Amino acid sequence: MPHQALQEIVCCLGQPVAGNPTQYMMEKAFVAAGLDWRYLTLEVPADKLTDAVRGLRAMGFRGANFTIPHKVAVIPLLDSLSPAAELMGAVNCVKRDGAKLLGENTDGKGFVQSLRSLLDPSGKRIAILGSGGAARAIAVELGLSGAAEIVIVNRTVGRGQDLVSLLNDKVKVNSRLVHWKGDFEVPAEIDVLINATSIGLGDAQAQVPVDVATLRNELVVADVIFNPPRTKLIRDAEGRGCRTLDGLGMLVNQAVIGFKIWTGVDPDPEVMRDALEEFLNI
Ligand SMILES: NC(=O)c1ccc[n+]([C@@H]2O[C@H](COP(=O)([O-])OP(=O)(O)OC[C@H]3O[C@@H](n4cnc5c(N)ncnc54)[C@H](OP(=O)(O)O)[C@@H]3O)[C@@H](O)[C@H]2O)c1
């Protein structure tokens, strides 16, 4: 690969950010695409975000990923937002275009791209467990992709209701809230069940409160948890004959989308998936 004196630089800003696998995936994909680019992982506390974004501008970084706790706080520091990022009120990917910083959200787009390998969400009835950042991003993109109904299942009513109102009023998709108490019984008309909570993160035995007997074999069951990828929910769903999607697909597809946003080049998704599995030792 030709080496230039100055490389193009993108980065990830978050805290805590150690152990984030994106740098490993991106750098393998840059090499495979013949691009002399660099991806830095940078630990930035909340009270230094403004300085950090000023630094990105000053040093001409081509773009950045923003992760916890910066996804919302970064918005006033940007010049414009994509329609989806505006609806979600959160940004995880920024592209520099000349002197302007443009905010996008690839969380939900990565999920929908992964889901499309099994089914087209258009016209489908979807139940989402959780109402945090991941659930919000996924729900908005599924609504924009033509889902017929989105049922939000959440333990905290206020947060769940905020998401339902956003979906009904702004995204214009039919949505209702189920207050999550005890095991959720998946209604017979649901086509796709998504765990978008943090239950299962770092714990392969953690039980998502769902009545396993209601997992019909026509259901697609997806989990956003990627470490470990074979969560208890995914194993239970497979045991019931459901088609399943682990969280690795969402993560890889987000990286694929971010790579294209920054470089204009389509990366090799296989290179990224292999890099992710190597990084996570799975
Ligand atoms: N695969 C990927 O590419 C990808 C991308 C983004 C995020 N993620 C993963 O997605 C997960 C969620 O991230 P986030 O940013 O959405 O987090 P978040 O904003 O903190 O939201 C977490 C959600 O999980 C719910 N929850 C947590 N523990 C629960 C429990 N014991 N019972 C019922 N509900 C529970 C919370 O409910 P309440 O509202 O009631 O508190 C909330 O709705 C994280 O584990 C993250 O690693 C994966």
C-alpha cells in the first residue's frame, strides 16, 4: 500500500472505550481496501467533549464515531444532522464535509441491514424489548423501513411511552406500549422479536424475561448483544425452531455503513466480521 506523509484519520470518542472492537475492524478493512487511513480509539470524558470536537476540526479528521456518553451531547457541536439522527436525537457517526461536521446514526441502519438477510421488515409486526438508545435507533429505522406495527415492551413506563409517542407522532408508524412485568408473552401476530436491552451483556446465562413457550417457529428472534453472541435468548429461540440474528451482524453492518460514509468506498463485510470474531476471540 502506498504510504503518504499524511494519513486520513477517523476515530472513536467515548468513555469507557477500552475494548471497543471498531478500531480493529476498521483498520483491517482499510488495509483490505488499499486505503492508507487510520482509526484511533480515544478516551474522552464528558466534560472534555467540546474541546475534543474542536480538536477534530482543527486537525482535519475525516470523521468520528461517538459512543457512550457522547451520543446526545455531541449534537449541539455539529453543523447538521441526517433526518434519522434528528428523529432519534442521537448521533454515533460524524462525517466531515469541508469545514462542516454532519451527524448520522448508523445503529438502527446496521440492525435493519442485518435483519434484511432474513426478512424484509416492510409490513411486519415487530416487538422490541427495551427503550434505550439501541431500541430507539432500531425502532425509528424499522418505522422508516415500513414496519406495520412496533410494540415497545419496557420496564420503565415513562421511557417506553416517550419512544411510542416518537414512533406514532414523528415516524408515523403504529406503535403501542406494553409495560414489562414478569415474562413477556409474545403475541401470535408478531413476526420479529428484538432484545434491545442490555440483559445478556457479558453473561451467557442471563435470562431475558420472555415466556419461551410463546416463541413460535415462524418468529425471527434478534439480540443486540454481541458479547457473548450466543445469548440465552438466541439459544432458547433456536431450540424453539426460530430463525435468529445475533448482535455481531448489527455491529459489522454499522461499521460497513460508517466506512462507506467516510471513504465513499464499500468495504468487504467478510473482512470486518472475521476481524470482529478474531478480536472477540470467538
Ligand atoms: N450490536 C450492536 O451493534 C449494538 C449497538 C448498540 C448497542 N448495543 C447493545 O445494546 C444494549 C443496550 O444499549 P443502549 O445504549 O440502548 O442502553 P440504554 O440506553 O442504557 O438502555 C437499556 C435498556 O435496557 C433496559 N433494561 C436493562 N436492564 C433491564 C432489566 N433487567 N429488565 C428489563 N429491562 C432492562 C432498560 O430499561 P429501562 O428503560 O426500564 O431502564 C433500557 O430500556 C447494550 O448492551 C449495548 O452493548 C449493541
